[in-house]
Amino acid sequence: MPQPVAVLGTGKIGEALLSGMIRAGWAPADLLVTTRRSERAAELRTRYGVDPVSNADAAKQADTLILAVKPQDMGRLLDELAPHITPDRLVISAAAGITTSFIEERLADSTPVVRVMPNTPVLVDEGMSVISAGSHATAAHLAHTEAIFGAVGKTLRVPETQQDACTALSGSGPAYFYYLVEAMTDAGILLGLPRDKAHDLIVQAAIGAAVMLRDSGEHPVKLRENVTSPAGTTINAIRELENHGVRAALIAALEAARDRSRELASGNNS
């Protein structure tokens, strides 16, 4: 029988986890959810057959608590949960920049905590969730976390010291691709294509390229070289990207995202 799991905070990520777990075989009776608004509670009850409860009741009833709230709300939530969480519970944080030590310090001694950084493609079951163990989390806790987040995509275990880098690459990563698609679509319009056709061309090119990267086993340099003919159109475009420092700009952008993740982890929300 599956352990009761509670999702505290049912925004987009929380709801994606809830729906993914149900598709993966969790029974609605084994799932608890919390939400601030009564109309949202009614919506979740109708859509998924779950019974929304208070945060305190979720902490009392569930063996696993997934904290899917905004980082700035985490401290207040932990204050509310702490009297009800015993060390036999597993606490999973899906809040960006919140360290396992931040959570452990506010809960009973020896409470196992796992930190997860999912990205928004969990909404379409193509997410990447990066998982790190806290001081008291065991291999079994990590495997249980992987089973939950594996319902909405892939998972990857890393030391918590690498979480900020993973946030920059994976957590924020989809936004970089959307930005690139937006720029390439604008270029298509400049070249004389209608917006909808330019969009369709770029989106399918992105999907095809991603599948080739995933399934071919080839290095991205090799795949790029396969498209790059001598004195052809692609090499001329690549030259302009290099001339404008696109590679250096991407590296600098990811370093900036990593640095901001570190600031959030240290409590600097300004």
C-alpha cells in the first residue's frame, strides 16, 4: 500500500505532481492536498477526487510531505508544521533556493529532508527534477522521492552543493529556450514569414533537435557539424553568433542565475 503523501501548496508545480502521481498509480485516497482558497479546494476535489485538508492535518496524517510553496512562504509554513512533524516523516522541499539545513533547523532532530529542484516541463510530464539528500535522508528516502517526481519526468541525484548550478541550468533552463524561440521567430518575420509559420518551423526544429540529442548518443558538436556544410548557410549563421559573443553571453547568464540562487539560499530575497 502506498504511503500517504501530502502536497502542501497546489500551484502549477504542486498540481502537476498531484496529477502525475495519480496517473502513476497513487489512489486519490492516499493523497492529501492543502490550499489557501476554498474555491481552489473545491476545484481540486472535483478534478482529482482528493480531499483538501489543513497544513496541520496534512502533517499529522501523511508519511511524506511535499512542500511546494514559494520560497518566501517556507519559513511561515515550517513554523506551522513543526509541532506536528515527527522524525519518522519524510519532508521534501520543492522551493527554489531553500536548503535542507534551513528546513532541518526548524523541525525535530533527525527529521529526513530531501531537496528537489523541478522545472516547469513537469506540467507535461517532461520535467527534470534534481534531487539532493539532507543530513538524515537515506537511500530509501531518495528512492521514494524519485518515484514521486519520476511520475512527471526524469530525476537526477546530485550533492546539494551542486543545486545552485542545477537551478541555473535546469530550473531556469526552459526560459532560455523560450527566449531563443522568441528571437528566432522574430528573425523569421524579418525574413518575410508570417508569425505562425515561423513559430511552427522553430518549435518543430527545437523538438526534433532535442529528440536527436536524447536518442542519438551523439555529442552536440557532432550533430551541429552534420548540419554545417562548407561555405553553406549554417556556417555563416554560426560565424555571426560567435562574432556577437552568444556563447560567452550564455555562460555569463548561467553564472548570474547560479549567483542569484545562492543569494536566495542565503536569505537575500531583495
